[in-house]
Amino acid sequence: MKKIGSLIIVACAALLFGCAATVPSELTSARLAYAHANAGPAAQLAPVELHKAHEALALAEKAFLEDAESYQTRDLAYVAQRKAEMAEAQASIAKEQNSASRSDANYQETQGNILQEKTRDLDQTRADLASSQQSGQATAEQLAAEQKARVETEKESREQRVLIEEKTQDLDQARSALALSQQSGQATAEQLSAEQTARLQAEKRASDAQAALAKLAAIKEDDRGMVITLSGSVLFRSNEAMLMPGAETTLDQVVDALSTTTERNIVVEGHTDSQGSDSYNLALSQRRADTVRSYLLHRGYPTARVQAHGIGEARPIADNATSEGRANNRRVEMVLERVAGQ
């Protein structure tokens, strides 16, 4: 517990002394979930699950300090939150089991005492009746009173049997509800495990895709998302917007690497150097962006996910006064926009 507190203090100190990182919502939720679980019955009834949540949150805090904006921080925080919720669920189940056990024991003891008391009353009544019959001194009124007492005793016994049956039904229902709760808890654990596995697999696919893209083009991250830059000389001949034969091989490799990101929008941007008029460069860059977009759609990327924009010479990344700088400015950029919440 002290380890988590220390990590949180370090993170806050980093923010106070100039760190611009924002705490991800997943980490904030994980902290709140763990604090809630730790303050409740989970500390006594589900200490193992609570400890697992503690360890998971420590890993998330560590990842946040090392790289506040990494996917790993959010994923680890998500796992920590789920483990804290699981600890609370286990504690709730244990609490219900304890309560049901106590209720069952108290009920059985109470019914046993009632039956013993009524049995003694009935035995005493029978003994009194036998004594009266033997002595011959019992009057008709006494016999009537004894018979009435016997009837009342039997009536009370029947009422007790009905009460016992009702309590037994209530107990059976409570046991059924407890069994359903236990099954639900098991289903929740299996769902959490499946979700964690899916997230880890998705993260690995994304990492593999980015590594593959890094071998084909320059990659960077900016406010728009992941930017993949391909040299214009690799895709097009000078002043043309038709793909060269070798360019299709390069784009095929890019599309294969992007096959795990079809849920993200792509903006294809065409750029030129400063040679030629502004209007000519803008039109050329638009045609080139349209050509790359058409190829992505041909390879199966969702139509609604891809846009094309010609930028012309408006955004140079190098000095247009040199041939090397102009070559760098003649490029096509594919921007994978950020998914909401990331």
C-alpha cells in the first residue's frame, strides 16, 4: 500500500516541477477503484484479490512515471481497475455466504427450541389427563379443558410446521440466489481475463504494425496522430501523379502493416517543393494524394476511413533552396488520426 502512495506522490511532484503529462482517465479510475475496495470489506474478506489489485496498480503507476502517454500505462491501469472491482465482488460474495450461514444456524436453533417447548407441554398435558383418568376425579369440565388444550397444542404444532416450511423455502431461495451470485462472479472473472488478453493482443498487433512501418517509411507522432512519410520520388515520376511500378510494392507493404488499424481514419496529404506556381503545385499534390487514396481503397481499406488533401508547397520540412531539401519536401504523408480518448 505504501508503494502505491509513494508512486502517486512522485507522480504529483513531477507535475508540480514542470512535467506536462496529464494523468490518463484509466489511471484515475484505477486509483479510485482500488481506494474504494481497500476501504471496504475486501481488505478482510478478499485480501488475495486486493493484493493483486495493489500490485497491478503499482505497475500502472510505474509505467505512468516512465512514459505517461504510453498505451502500456492505460492498459495496466485498466487491468488494475478490473482487479480492484474483482476484489470487491469476491468480498461481497464472501459476505453473503457468511450471512446466509449465520441465518441458517439461528433459524435451526430457534425452531429446535420451539419444538422442544411444545413437546414438553404436550407431554405434560397427556400426563395430567392420565392422572385424572386414573384417579376418577376428573370432571367433565376438566376433561373439556384438557381436550381444548390438546387441540390448541396440535393447532400450534401445525402452525409451527407451516412456519418451518416457509422458512425452509426462504432458505432455499437464499441459497439459490447465492449460487447465482457465485456463478456471476466466476463469469465476471472469465470476462476480465478475456478482455485483458484481447487488449494485450491488440497492443502487440499495433506494436508489430508500427515496427513494420518503420522499415518502410519515416514515422513520427504529432497532435494529429501517427504520421507516415513516404518520399515522392519513391511513388511518382517528376511532375506525374501515376504510381510507378515499384511504388505499388511499397504501398502493398504499408497496407499490410495497417491491416490492424482499420478502425482509425487516414488522411493522405500530398506535398511538393516550391518549384512551379502555387496553383500548379496544389493541383499536383491533390492528384497524388487522390492516387494514393484510391490505391488504399483498392487494397480494402474502408472508404469512409480515408480522405485525401493536396497541400502543395505550403508545409515544407526542409530548405527549398537546395536539391536535397526540395527532395525531402516532395513527399506523401499518411496521417492515422488518434482514436477518441487516446
